[in-house]
Amino acid sequence: MANKALSEITGLLNQTQDTRLATPTVNLISVLLLITVVLGLSCGVASFIFGHEAIYNNTREVPWGMLIATYAFWAITSTGLCIYAAISHLFGGTRMGIVSNRMVWMSIVCIIGAFATIGVEIASPHRMIIYNVLSPNPTSNIWWMGTLYGLAVGCMIVEFFGILTGMARIAVILGTAGAIAEVLANSCLGGVFATLPGRPYWYGGQLPIYFLTAAFLSGAAATIFFNWLAYKIRRQEMSEAVHNGLKSAGKAMTLVLVLYTVATFWRLIMYFVGGEELGRIAAAALINGPLSLNFWGLEIGIGLILPLLLIILSRMNNMGMLALAGLLILVGQFVARYDLVVAGLLVPTNLGWDNVPTYLAYVPSKYEFGVIIGSISLVFFGFLMGERVFGTVFDQKEHH
Amino acid sequence: MNIDDLEKEKNEGVETLPSEERRKFLKMGLAVTGVFLGGSALTLTSVQQAQGNRFGDSVVPADGQYPYPKHYSMLMRQNLCIDCEKCVDACRETNHVPEGHGAWRTSIQERETTVNNITTLEFRPVLCNHCNRPPCVRVCPTKATYKDPKTGIVVMNYKKCIGCKTCMAACPYNARYFNHHKYAIDKCNFCIDTRLAEGHKDTACVAACPADVRVFGDLKDTSSRIYNLLHEPENKIWVLRPETGALPNVFYMKA
């Protein structure tokens, strides 16, 4: 029985693997990435040995930092990829359908990157596994977010199995369920921050929509970048259908880029027309405070303006340029998540007392950087493994 | 149209109304009641009645609006504080608050202000505000922190705490810390498991204060000192960060 199942799986993988990538270079890069994953995530595992409080630079006043930002970044990117894939699978007809299988896989990989990061950030994840089930709090955004992302990844894994085995019906149903769970989870992730009146920089109804917009932006950017990379590592030209699919993703990315820029503009303006002082000071951290280089240089310059210029220059035709725009957007989005998390906590709640500085100091520790490098490597390792093991499934000839 | 003429018209009755119109009317009724029902069903707090004089200028809960059998609160007579920090030490000892990593349950903040060349030094004791609408309780994924149903005190169940630190981010008062000994989030619990459990009527910080700054008691007991101080019309009472809507139960006044 077990032998039969094993031989069936081996048979399936023999069909799905892409032997073009069975090269020494790909193997070497895979091994190097795997080493970085292990080393990086070991930095996080070290927190359980030496104590989270000892190796991460989070404090009582700044309880969250770069790890939460990274988690949010991967989770948001996963949502984006999942939504585009589900739209293509469900409604068909969209040109992006041709690359949707790869998007499903990358959505799973990104959410695993997110889970790996938050798994070493949370002090007692073993209690989470037990008490999320035994003692759920339905008013908690964190509870809903965790549960829904868990549900989403379950759906997507079954969906992917459906894709591999050619069970299109299962793939479409589970893909749709997964996408709905991802959207709701993303909304709850926004809600985690948006529903805290004690943190006026986060508080407000705009943030969940902002997060969803970010998902559409990161999702399109990741679609273009990883598909371009998939063809680059094979040294193969894209077919016209794939090219057109990525052009569609490029259009979506441009549209959302504009929407996201508008949302960012108004989001910041609002703090300077009234409202709470703590929110205004936090926003000023981005405008001309300790996060201004991040904000103007990376979030706006590298993450929004430069990609827009590249998109215009590429005329949606130069895929290399479009992929670079996608990569820069992802970099900008990562920094944007960092700025959002940190700015919300940087202003002390006892400002005016105890001679506290206007902005508290938070610089991520080398362990935190280690975890980040580990999670990025994990996503790239996942990408490469996907291409190697399921490559022929990603090479969709036409939309089913 | 003339009203007199209209009155002469014969009533058409509802029999002639097309069923589509009837459906529309019913749908409107359902929609209106649905909105109201939905609104009350989705309200996320369970202690709505403890809102106090929300629309007045008082931060003190209105009489008879305390949802707990005992409604423990604390009043700081702020100007009496001399920053001796005996409260901080007593709390640390009684509640085994570890040293380092920003661990404290109560603290004294200070501020120096100069007006007309006169410098004033102010001290402000702070601790968990045991809010009626506690943001920390709402956000906890595993109900590791909750309002004690008997006292209204915000307490911790350490074994359920996953250490996500959302309650720390949610607290408007920086009242929570990561207890690296318990490996869980910790906070002031008005000595519920120490002094109150032993039968004392006050907390460690109250007992240790030589200046009688802190007044602790049950707001439901109208003969209690805290009740009377809070409801004395001459006393100007305030709370910290009222704008967050957390409805805190730690009050401040000048003695």
C-alpha cells in the first residue's frame, strides 16, 4: 500500500520535474540557499535558547520590529499572488492564467516564509498551537489572522495537489476558498494595527484597505519578477502567451502602484491637519525624522518612483526592465512594512515625562537580520525547488 | 394637489397593491431592523454598560454602572507623590517582578516645567489602568488576558500566553512587559493573587506609600474612600489618555 503510494508520487514527480534545471549551477545555488536558510533561521531558533528578550532588540516600549514587518511583507505578498492566481483560475480568460500555477506555488512559498519568521518571533509558539484551538478569542484580529492564513495555506496546498494531478475542479474550488481566506486574513492583518486606538499612527479604517492595496501591488510585482527569473535561469525565451500574461500583470501593477501612491499621500496628509499629537509625531518620523531616509529613499524613491519610470521606459514590452521594476517594488514594500510597524511604536506614550526622547531608538539586532536573510533565502529556495520539481506544471501551454 | 379633493377619493385599500411593492416594503423593514440588530450583535465589548458619563465631561463611571460584583479602582492624589519609589520596590517584592528588560508593574514618571522662572517638579505614579474597555483583552488571541468577572481586574493566565506582544502594542499606558522568568507577558493585577488573596484590603503599592498618594478600593461600595473622593463635586478628576476610549479605572486628582 505504502509502496504503491510512494511509486505513484515518484511517478507524478517524474512527470512534473524539469530536467533542464538539473544542472550543477542550480544544484550549487540550491545548496547555498539551503545553508543560508538554516543559518538564518538558526538565529531565530537561538531566541528559544538565549531568550527572545536577549537577542532581539525589541523592548517594552517597542515590542515589535523588523520580524513582524517581514512577516507582514511575506503574508501580504502571498495574498497578492493568491488573489491573481484565483482570479485567473476562476474566471479564466485573463492573460495571467498562463502563469497562474507558478503564482499558486509562490503564494504557498511566501506564506511559509511568513510563518517561519513569525514562528521565531513569538515567544511561545507551542502555546499558540494549543490555545488558539482550546481558547480562541473571536474579538482578536491576531486570532482570525492566524487561523485564516492557516486555512488559506491548507486550501492552497490541496489546490496545488489538484493542479499537479490534473484535478481542475478541486484546484478551482480550493483555489477560490484559499483566495477568500487570504483576503480575509490580510484584512485581519491590517486590523491588527488599525484597531489600536492607543497607537494613533495605526488607528483608523484606512489601514486594512491599504494592506489589501499593498497585496495587489506586491502580488503583481512578485508575479512579474519570479516569472521573469524562471525563464532567466532556464536561459529560455518567453512564449508570446507568457509575455502577454506578464504584460497584464504589469498593467495591474501600474494601476495599483498609482492607487497605492495616492493612498500613501492621503494617509500621511491626514496626520498634519489635526488629530492626535502622537500620530503626527509618528508621521513626522517618516517625513523628516529617523525613518525619513527609509521613507523618501527606499519606500518612495526606490519603491514607487523608480519602478514607475522603469514601467514607462519599458513600454510594458521590455520584460527585464519590468522585472526590475517588480523587484524594486518588492524592496520598497518591505521597507514600507518596516516603516509602518516601527513608526507606530517609536513615539513614547509618556512623551513629555521622564525626559524621554521624541523617538525611541530601535535598530534591529544581528539575529533579527539573520532571520530576515533566512526568510528571504527560504523564499528563493522555495522558488528554485518549485521550478526544479514542478517546472513542467508551471510551463502552462494554454489556460485550462 | 388639493387635500379636500383627496379626502373625497375612495380608499383603494392594500388589496390592489402589486406584490412587488409589498415585497419592497417588507425588504425595507428587514433591512432597517437588520442594521440595528447587526450593530448590537457585532459590538466587540462586553462591558458597554460601564461607560461612565461618556457624553459629559466626567471620566468617572456613572453610579450603578459597574458590571462587576466588586469594581476595583485606584485614585492617585498626584501632587502628594514625592518619588520615594517605595511603591515600586514593594510591588517588585510582593509580585516577584524580575529586574531588567524593562520589567515593572508600577513606576513613577517625572516632569520638570518652568513657568515665569519658577520650576516645578511633578511626579506621576502609573500602573495598569484596568480599563473597562481594555484594548489588551480584546486583542489577545488566546484569552490569556481577561477581565476577572468578580473584580473587573485585568489579569493574566500565563500558561495561555503565546508571547505575540499584541497586548503590549495595544496598551495605551505601556503597562505591560515581557516577564522573561515566566516567559509570558505580565502586568499589574492589583495584587489579586498576593495581597488581596491573603485578605488584605489594599495593594502592595498602596500599603507602602508613605504620602498616602494611592487610594484603592471598590467603586461599588458607596461608603468607600475612593468612591467618595471620586464623587466629591470639588474634586477635579482626570484619567490618562481618555481619547483612546479605553475607559480606565485609574483616576488622578490633586489633593
